[in-house]
Amino acid sequence: MIIPMRCFACGKPIAQLWEEYKRRTEAGEEAGRVLDDLGLKRYCCRAAFLGQADMLPEISKFKKS
């Protein structure tokens, strides 16, 4: 799944924050603290990030030729 441009529930733009979130959580930072630092206070925006599963590498294996 690709991160949505805006939060589905409230409409806040969130896509520009994904790379920073991904980089910091892979470096070992706590996800909740990163979301707070990025300014994601609403539960709907936080759920969009926490529920994200990066499936693009798996899906691209089945590219139609």
C-alpha cells in the first residue's frame, strides 16, 4: 500500500512526512515519539502511519509484461 496524500478522516496532508517517519523508526526510535515530533496528534493520522504496510516491493514482482 502507498501512503495516502491526505488523512482519510480529517484531510490533513501527511504524505510528505512518511520518509522522515520511516527513516527514524528504522534507526530505532520509538514510533509514538516520532509521530509526536512530526506533529501527528490526531488518532486518524497516526493510524494511517501505524497501519501502513510497505508492499510495493512484493507487488512489483508480479509486474505485467
